[in-house]
Amino acid sequence: MTPHPDPDRAARPTVVVLTANGVAPPSTLEEIRDLADVRECTADTLADALPGAEVLLLWDFFSEALASAWHAADSLRWVHVAAAGVDKLLFDELRDSDVLVTNARGVFDEPIAEYVLACVLAHDKLLHQTEALQRSGVWHRRETTRVAGRRALVVGTGGIGRATARLLRAVGLDVAGAGRRPRDDDEDFGRVLDSARLVDHLGDVDHLVMVAPLTEATRGMLGPAELAALPDGAHVVNVGRGQLVDQDALTAEIVSGRLSAHLDVLVVEPLPEGDPLWTLGGVHISPHMSGDVVGWRDTLSAQFRDHLRTWLAGGEPGPAVDKSRGYVSG
């Protein structure tokens, strides 16, 4: 589709901003109002706000409300999701339409890479155990693992995966990637292995980092067979989506003491009360916050404002999401 407005229509488009109760609106909202007519709504009122609107900003980025309000999207040309993942948004009618979809590509790359590095360092330097000993009043000197030379496999070769590979390589890890297109000369990963044959590439991995987008091809890609293929003592870091991993199988491996994990994403969020992952040794849970650095919402807001300016000037408002695949290709 043509990403920018038609020259023969009104200069000011209508932008619908889908917000969530209790979440502050975009910090650049007044600047957006200078560029367009803005209708704010929540999931309950989205269908009322959509008629005649050309642009939808999903500020409530986990909302699935567009599917049920799709019948009212009579003029929609562009949807921007203020998140990296678009798995909560996509549905058949949107995929089959000419509506452009963009995401928050680039905003979370470095913050999530830093978070992964922190998980790797905390694991190899025994920081969690050291704090537990401190809280118990125990003085116990131990040896930690040298990080340089350890082997990391990053599953997902998009912007976040690439930033993660660069940062892990900078502290001396031997890093490879796993993605849809295998190759031996990637500038960030060096080697990119075939993610469709993930089970074949796990036998020597110390740190397995899951950052792939959630699609039908990646759902459950780290299953019982893949987990069993990891060597004893391997460490799983999931900052992608909980559904990439068979959570029950991973829990069983952690219970056995064979694997450990840092999980920023879970199959059900928040993690249900009573789930063994709350208290199980060898696993560390965080509440889907690996990309949430101070000022991240302001960055997201400024990104959409800038994309809107580009769109109004007739340009491409950021890389398009390949709706058939569920992520930005290339």
C-alpha cells in the first residue's frame, strides 16, 4: 500500500490513540495534536473512535482490541504498535488488508541486550548465591566462572538479537545466532545456524538466549527435545515471549538441577500464584521488564511523533512489519 496520505484529501489525518486505564498518555501527545486530529480511546471505545481514522497508535501495546473493532476501521491505513512484538495485534483480516503495520523497532535493542548481559554475568559470577549467603550471614568464599570463552547462542537475529550478540561478544563470549536464514559470514553473529534445526545446535551451549519473535513457527521451539539436548549446567535466558519455551519442560529440567534460567517473560503473566517458578532454586523471574529503562515511554512517544511527521511528508514511517511472518524482515 501507499504509506502516506493521498494528495487530494484533507491535510490533517485523524489519529486514534488507544490507551489503557491507569497508563499515562504519550508525552508528545500535544505535538501529535499539532499534526493531526486526535481521538483518545480505550479498548472498550475503540470501535467508536475508528470510523474515518487513518492512523491507529496502539499505546496499549498488549491490547487485542483491534480484532473485535475491525468492522469500524473503514479508513485505516497505518497501525503503529508501541512495542517490539506484534503477536498480540495480528489477526487474519489485518494480515489480508493493505493496512501498514509498524512497531517500535530499535527502541528496546540496547536495553534488552544490557539485561541479557546482566543475566549472564549474574549467573557466571554467582551473584544471586552471594546475595543469598549475605542475607543468611554466611561468609563463604567460592570460585566463579570465567565469562570470556563461554559459548552463547542467541535465538533470533533481529535488532534485539544483534545488539545482544554485540554486547556478549564485547565481554569475550563466543557468540552464534540461530535464525531463518543460516550463513557463515554475518557481521554481528559470525555464524547463523538454522533455527528450524535448533535441537542440532545445542550440545555445547553455555548460555541460550531466546529473543525470537512469537510466530506459529517459533511457538514452543524450545521444547523437551531441545532442552534435553542442552548440556548439564546450561543457562537459559528468555527475553522474547514466554510461549517460545515449553515452560513445564523447562521447570522439570530446573527441578532436576540440570539447567538454570533467567525468565523475563512467562506463558501466563503475571506468573500465577503457586507456580513452582516463584520459589524454585536455579530460576530467576522478572516481570517482563528487560526493555523498560528510565524514559522508555518518552522514547516510544517521540518515535511515533517522528514517524507521523515522516508519513505526512510522504515518506515511509519506519520499517514495515511483514504481516505474514509477524516481524520486520531484513
